[in-house]
Amino acid sequence: MSAAGQQAAAAGRAIVVGVSLTSGSPTALRWAFREATARHVPLQAVTAWQPPIAPPGPVPRPSAFPPLLPAEIQARTEAALAQAVAQAIGNVGAVTCTAIRGGMTEVLLRVSGQAQMLVLGPPHPHIADTLLQRRRFNDIMQRASCPLVIMPAEDGQDG
């Protein structure tokens, strides 16, 4: 381990991995877990969530189901994140799972501000708006205050 790596490990700075609940980000989770284990630092899996926004236009008919409260959305998002971690690495106890309200870019930049490294899965090829996705990745690359690793896509596998 380099001197810088030893200093970071001594400071206990975590490796942060951004997790998409769409894909589960298995490639990024596995790589970040191996890296955190090798560096003897904590691993923090992070996902962002936002409350649903009512569509513009006329007021829709009331739903038969009441809208979820932010606390319910938070709990469901954290559970989905823990499930993604368990599916990717099988060891949820070794990872701090954090679901944070906000936009993906801002959440990841804020959480990784004191991190040793930020790890992201590959861009999702099935997302229709790849321009928006590329803009987000580019924004994170330009504004990140720690090293950033973006995983390449594996053959036949999404991020």
C-alpha cells in the first residue's frame, strides 16, 4: 500500500459506491468491496431518492392508494439498497447502506466529499436519455473532490 493509501486507511476514510436501484450496480459493488477490503477501509453504498412529482396538467383522480410518506420511501429505498448489496456481494454487514433524499449527482458529490474514492457502475445502455446520463457522469467527473472510478460494462451485463 502506498504512503497516501496508508494515510487514508489510518484516517478511516471510506470508499463510496453509488448504487443504481435499477441495475443494482453489481460490477461497481463487487469492485468497491474488493478494493475496500484490500485497503482495510469502510465501504459505503449510497443511493439517492426523490419523492414522486405530480404530473403537470389537470388534477388526476385520487388514487385508491394513499401516497407514500417520505419516511416510507426512505425505508423502502434503504431495503432495496441492502438487497442490491446482498445480491452483489452477499455480505450486507460489511457495508454501510445509505439512502439519501436528493438528486443522484448532488448526493454522490456530497457523500464522497470526505471519501477516499467514489466508484460508479457503467452507464446503463437501456436508459433512453443517454445524453442526460452522460451529462450527470461528466458533472460528477468535473466536481468530484476524490478519485473517481467508473466501471466498464461487462459483456452481457448492465452496471
